[in-house]
Amino acid sequence: MEQFKLSREEFEKLSKKKQTEYYLEGLLKILQTKYKGSTIKYRNETTKMAGIKLEAVYFRIDEQGLLMIKHSGLENMLESRESGFSSAHESAKEVVKEYNLGFKAVYGKSIVTI
Amino acid sequence: MKSKLRLLKEYFNSKKEVKTDNFKITEISAERKGSFVPSSAICVNSALKQLIEEGDIDDKGLFLDAGCGDGRIIALTAGIFNIPSLGVEFDAEVSGIAEKSIDDLSTILDFKKENAVVIKGDFTEDNTYEKAGIRFENIKTVFNYINNSKDIAKKIAEQSPEGTVFLLLDTCFIPMEFPGLKLEKSLKGLADLSKTTKKGYYDGIGNLNLKFMDVPYSINMYVYRK
């Protein structure tokens, strides 16, 4: 966990946006170094990340070191609420752009390239 | 045949029709010492399994869920791991639900009710434990799900014997620090490594191969020791 230098108290003083950035950046480093080439499906702990309600997060790093993230919450929306997809997709793109972590992300069934 | 974990999960899932307003996060006030947010039984089950296998906790010693809510964790520890367990819940209505849960689940999971005792009270006060004829100092493992964690950690640091374990289920990937307790292990990122169908995945407790991957996520189990 060397990627995370802040103490809990220091972390809790950050804004929610900064907390999310800090989390994602640290997570990316860990996944790239430790789990390259592996696929991990995370348990369905409902959480909120960058304002989007997630039911699960899938991470995968392929042989080129490319990280892909799939939010199953969005996938559900895709399947059950076609009409709601475009706004959800737009939100996802905004999140990805906003946090611009320099990787390719897969949200639902669509690919958003950063 | 259904696993005990599945039976436990199904039991609590079937309780959705109970007025859930009381289960939502509530403001901490003088009347309500904390809030009831159900713990992830799957996460705690995986953590306990690993910690027992690795000799981190004494599965024969008394287990306390400080802030036991509806009793799901002591049902898990007593009913699946056969650990003598105690749950303390401040809220009268919620502790009543916990007692009922233990009553029902002792039959469903086939364990002795005496192995999962629910006490209504404040987990920081000694007289709460005295009601059940127990001394806080005799508790080997204390569990808490971010509910007045600093208070119970302070009590362990001040009163518990050396070696007492404090398990903290926490939504933050950076562990808290508690004076007098040493962080021994961080179980992070419970991942499903099996190739299951989507149905199996959402079902939650299919034939999953769950493992902590040491990746920060929304649910983490931190293991402290005095």
C-alpha cells in the first residue's frame, strides 16, 4: 500500500473529489504493478464513486497493461432501461474525463477512450 | 443442499418487509448512540475463514459484535463458525430484532441460542456485559463496523488483556490508528476469482471463489491487536 501516503485524518480532510482522485490514482498503480494480466471481479458492495452508484466494479488489465473498468450498475441500466442509457453513458464519460487517469475504460457495453 | 451462509443470507433478505426506516443511517445523537448499517455477511465470513485458518483469532474464545444491529454477524460467528458470541446493541427496537433473528436462526442453522447472546446496552459500559454475567476483559475478539469505533478501541486498549483482537470492518481504504492497538493485517478487496454466470454473481453466494486481493475497495477488514 505504498501508493497511499496520506494518513486517515489527512485523507478525511480532503474534498470528496480529491478523495476520489487519490483513491483511483493509488488503485491504478496497484493494479498496474500487482495484477497486470489478471481479471478481478469485485463483490457487489454498493458504493458511490464520483457520484455514480455502483453495484460492482470489474477491473481487468490486459497484456499491454491497459486497465479496463466496467461498472455493472451501468450495465444493468443498459439492459433494463435503454432510454436511460445515454445520460448514464454521458455521466460516465464526464467522470472519466474529469478524473483523466490516462487509461482506457469500458463502461457498460461501450468503450470510452481517454 | 444449501450452505449455512446462503440460509443466513436468505433469512435476512427475507426481512426486507420489516419497516426499514429504522435501518437507514441515522444521525448520531444522545438517544441513538450510532447507526445501524448492516455488515456484509459475505465479507465477514470470508475474513473470519481466513483469519481462523491463519491463526489470527481464537475461535474458541468469546466474540463480541459491538453494535450488533439485527444480529447477523453473531448468527454467522455462532451458527457457521461455532464461536461463542455476544452482540451488544443500544437501540431497543433493533436489539429486539436481533433477539428474534437469533431465535429463528438457531433453528435454521442448528446452533445453541446460548452461543449467540444479545444484550441491549452501551458497549462502552461494563455494566452492559455484567447483565449477561460476562466481564469485558474475557472477550477475545471484538468486532465493529465503523460505529463509535474509537470508543470501543479505547476500551480494548485500556481494559483488555494483551493479545485481544479488534476487527474493524471499514469503508475507507486507509486504516484508522488507535492508541494502544497495533494494526496487524488489512484484508482489502474481496474479489470473485471464479468463472460464474451473471446470475451466479448477482445471487451473491453461488459457487464463488472469494479471496482478498490486497486492493483497496469500499469494504475492508482491519485486524488490530492489543
